[in-house]
Amino acid sequence: MNLPLISEPIATFSPLYEQIKAMILASLQSSEWLPGSVIPSEMELAARYAVSQGTVRKAIDELAAQNLLVRRQGKGTFVATHQEDDWQYRFLRLEPDSGGRIHLKSQFLACESIKADLSVAKLLKLKMGDPVIRIERTQSTARKPIVFEEIWLPETRFIGLTLSSLNAWPGPMYGFYEATYATHMVRAEEKIKAILADQVLSSHLQLPLSAALLSVERVAFTYGNKPVEVRHARYDTSEQHYENKLN
């Protein structure tokens, strides 16, 4: 069914393409179009929203620029997914000093339900004491572990998550969130600083005590700017570096 014609301008003085962008985003949030699936054509969306194809195209262009949609020549426009090869590395900024792409193997060490402390609750926009899932994992190259992570997730969104289900998943963790819990990570905020390895990190990363590490604290967000993951990673950067391209 076609939606009523949207007049321009409206009371909020929002450009028409911004209104269409918001409607498309609402469909993504409601899982009308799942990660990896093709969305309706520009012509179909123009008819649905009773606007021009040019207006729809501009809205899609902005969503593609935000990495929420992916255009494929001759195939259409798809919902971005972390299960594709290129997207597996979108949130992984660690690269070998020798060049190329790093390939890491995950080993989940712990998955437990705990009460959120003040810091985690604030970052996830929960109340202190609300149930969260705390996860530990290492990521290793063919030679040795180079990443140790602690991860916190709101338990109400990730009901039934277990250590065995995490270790059974063959792909990237954000792909697991998508496939199992309909949660697509769209952006992240990070704080980075240098630290020294304590006894725990020294053991997990097979490094001498007080070895230099890179600490990366991340909050990841799904649609609607909703925080759904807090992650504290420590990287051994003796043979790799953390790369971030700014534009």
C-alpha cells in the first residue's frame, strides 16, 4: 500500500529526502529488511512513499555513506551485513606491520551473567545492577594470542547466550549478533591508550609482565543510536599496529 504523499516543507522543516531516509531506517530497525537482503528498488520505494526516484536516491546515498546500505552495480541495494568478507574487518583495525590482512582465531573463555556496575550500566544506558552478560575471549594468529577482550552485553537482548554457542559460531562475532539476535552493529566509539601488562594479561597473551599493550575501550551501537555492547580489548602490538583512517 502506498503511503500518503509527504508535502514539502512540513512543520519540522526537514528536507523531504531526510524524511524518506528516516522511513527507510525505520524499516531497517524493525527488521523488515534483514542484513544481507536486497531492499526494494528506487522505483518501488518512490511509489511506496509517493515521492520522486531522485528523492529516494539521495536518501539511499546517505544511508550507503553511513555504511547501513551497500550498492552493488547491476544487483541492487543491500542491507549491510557483518557476515560478508569485507565487512568482517570493518571494526577490526589491527593490521600486520608486514602488510596484508590479519586473520585471527577466537577462543571464548568465559560467558556469565552478572549485575552491571555503575560504569557498564552508564555506557549501556541501563540501571546499576541490571543483568548483563560478561564475556572473555582471546584472539590468536597462527603463532600466539595477540588480543584479550572483556565484553559486556545487555542480557535482555541476548537471552540464552552461552559459552558453547559462542565457540560454535564459525564467523565474526558481530555476524553472530546479527544471525542469532537480530542485532546489527552500525557504529562504535573508542578510547585508546597505552598500558602495561599485569599478571592476568601477561598470562592470556603469553607476554612478559609489564609488556607494552594497547588498550581499546569500545561502545558499539545498533540502529537508533542504541548502545548494545561494551568491549575492552588489549592488543599486543609488537608485530602489528592499530590503523584508523580519518575522513
